[in-house]
Amino acid sequence: MAKMILTHEVTGLGAAGDVVEVKDGYARNYLVPRGLATKWTKGGQKQVDQMTSARRTRAIATVEDAQALRDRLQSGPVSVAVKAGESGRLFGAVSSADIASAVAADGGPQIDRRKIEIASPIKSLGEHRVQVRLHDDVAASLVVNVVPEA
């Protein structure tokens, strides 16, 4: 088993700054090559403390705040205007950053793009559903309406 410090959030394992124990092969073949983790050292503990404090400032403070934000996000669809061809197929795909900026443009809250989970790439016009992880216990289902650019 290898003791690792996560530098990015890994679904099912932990958030940035967490110290986790994983099997050697998982660390060597997946986490380290992708830059998701570094080997734990005593000096690395200082880095862990910095990441934890930075995450705390970005995180939503309470579950109640997250639930209020969830209700606000789920109140209606958000529209994203993109370039599309004649058949309704997009040039590229709608990214989580596009969705986050569309929510902010509609007068909604600032959402960290890394908290938006897109199940399959959005490459066509119409309505699509994405998940937004607001808190450890709270997730919002957001309807994204993809429309052609004028």
C-alpha cells in the first residue's frame, strides 16, 4: 500500500488535499502519471494543509446553504448558445465551463466548473441533464437547454 496526497479531486477516492492509502499499482499507473497525486512525505504535509484551507474557502459552508443553492439551480433550465450545423449537431461539445458561465450569466450563483458532472458529451441541440455536486451530501440536477447561436 502506498500513502499518497491527492492534488486533484478523484471521484470515489477523495478531494484535493486528502491523504489516502491506495495499492501501489493504482498509484504508480494511474494517479501519479495523470498528476492526480504525489507521494506522501513529511514536507508534503504542509502542502496538504494549504490545499485544505484553500478548499475550505471555496466550499459551501453548510448543508442548508447547499440545499438552498440546489433549489435555485433546479428552478429552471439554463440556456447555452453554441455554434451548430444545419442538422443540429454542434461544432465541438458543451463543456462544464460553458455551463458554469451560462449559469452566472442568467443571474445564478458562481459554480466551480469542476463540480459539474456531464455524463456523456453534449454534442447536440436540445435539453440535457447534468449533475452539480454542491456539497458532500447535496447534488443538484441541472437542465441545460442547448440552442444555436444567432
